[in-house]
Amino acid sequence: MHLHQPGLTVAISPVLASSHSIAMSPPENHKDKEAIAADWRVVLNDERLAHLVKTAFRCTSSSLSRRLKQHDVLYSHWTLLRILWRGDGLTQRQLSEQAGVTEPSTITALKGMEAQGYVLRQKVPGNKKNNRVFLTPKGVALRSAIVVCAEEVNSIACQGVSVEDLATTRRTLLAVIDNLTRDASRLVEGEEDLDLDGE
């Protein structure tokens, strides 16, 4: 799609349009089509880092979702499968925590994965409410078929970016994650202190 500004036509993808609440409209007259196509960075240049990270995630997840769909795999299934490929037998709660999603969302995804024959859920002895999740041969075989999809998306995303810039980006994002993780820990500790003061 294109975002029209005075004397300017900004080419922008549907994913970016969605992340910025930009309405998509059909092409206008020939004069508009011949307008100077501006780089999409015009739209995002002044955005905060957090918004850029969110937009980049939306772009990569959308690109990966399209490829996974060709293998009848949902993005939510991919999120859990990549954890189980490192080692299955996790409880639903452990899987939920590692994936960073709520336990109800994890259970819903697992039900779908079980129906497709990717995983088996087995009751934990002595705990009827908890299940351990194991990959089936079909779930194991998916790895070779769809990991290449993620590798392709990553390769496309990094096109034109130097090795040095990628290394800097990785260090920066790791620092951001570390800063916000420590901030979250401080907030949790503060809430616990308030609870103790109120007792």
C-alpha cells in the first residue's frame, strides 16, 4: 500500500499499516502513482525503540506465519514446538513459562497440536491436574521441515545489514532485555515489600 503525504507517496506494507493504524486505500489517479516513492523509514524514523522492536516482531512473525501455514502449523504451535525440540517432557506450566504465554493459551495450543498428532499429553503421577508434554514422531519430524522457514525469514530480515551492525543490534537488544528484566524484578520485590508492610 501507499501512505500519501503532501507531494509524497510512502510505500508501506500491510503489516506496517496495521501496526500504525493506517487505513489501506485503493490506488488513486495516475499522477499519484507517479509521485516520488519515499522510503518507509520516513514513517518510522522518529518512533521510540520499543515501538520499532514491536513493529519488527510483527513483520517477522507475519512473514514466518505465512510460511508455517504451508505446513499446516500455526505460529502459536511453532512457539511451543521450538521449546519441545530442545527437550520434551515439560509440564504445561513449565512450557507456558518458557514460551512467555499464559497457561490457558498454552493449553489451547496444545489441544490443537495434540489433535494434529504433534504432541501427547500424559498425566503426572500423583497429580491429576498436571500434564507432561511429549513430542510424537510426527512432531519431531516437523523440525526439519519448518526450521528452514525461520532461517529463511531471518535471512531476509538481515539482508543488507552488515555483520558489525547485526552484532551491535544483538548486544543492544540483549542489554534492553537485561535492563527490563531487572526492572521487572525490582517491581515484583517492591510489591512483595508492600504486601509485607500491610500484614
